[in-house]
Amino acid sequence: MNNTHLLTQLQQLCAVLQPCQFGVGGSCLLWQLGLEAKPNDIDIVCTEQDFAVICQVLQPQFSLQITPAHPDYASAHFARFCRDGWPDIELMAGIAVKKADVITNWQFNPQRCHWQDSICWMPPADWLQLYQLFNRPQRVAQLKAYLLQLTAQSI
């Protein structure tokens, strides 16, 4: 993915989604924090109420890609959107993960998101929880180190 346009793409995306409750996270958040050089895709978490609205907003500009169900993910809503020259957009709501037949739900709180440079970012602590839930140990380690450093700097 070409990062030279990523900031502009995120700003354009957030501008059209602004009426909705959402936040950008995942590898784009790590990129914004200086922890990732080349984000894989654009992860957007939204409220379950806004999922269908966001899908409608994105569909004229992006093509909806059919993705096979993941055996461990039990989220209420997931959609992947594609467009030439853009990273894939993964939109999710009602996040849940199944481990050993136990479903763990994660609650999105849009009030915790913040706008910076016309992009609505999720808090790193939320993605720490999500990466733990998604069993992504490398990402967990990156965010734990970042948050520990942030805490140490504030003392």
C-alpha cells in the first residue's frame, strides 16, 4: 500500500462518514502512532445502528467484497470494501470472538474516539483489547510498549 495518499484517503473517508458513530483503528492507528510503517488495510469500527448506513455510504464509491466467515469471529456485522488505489476497508460492528465455544463480546464506545487532522481515531487502549481478543500477540506487544512509554512520560 502506498502511504503517501493514506492520510488524504482517511480524511476523505472520515468526511463522508462524519454523521455516523465510528472510529479508525487497526494498522492505520498503529501507523498514526508511529508503530507501523505500512498499514494493511483501513479498519473501521462503528455502532451496530450505523453499520447499514455506512455500508450504503461506501457502496457507490467502493465495491463490497464477499469474504468467507472466519471460524473464530462471531461479530454481528462485517464488510470488506475495495477500490483501486485504496487499501481495503474492513467495517465491523458488534465485535465478538469465539474461543472454545465461549463467545466474548467487545463493546464499541464512540465517545472514546477523538478527531485529529480530520480523522476519527479510536483510542490505542481499545485496540489493545481488540488485538488481545483477536489473538494478535505481536500487535498486543506493540501497543503495550507504546502505552507503557506514554504512561512513563506522563509521570
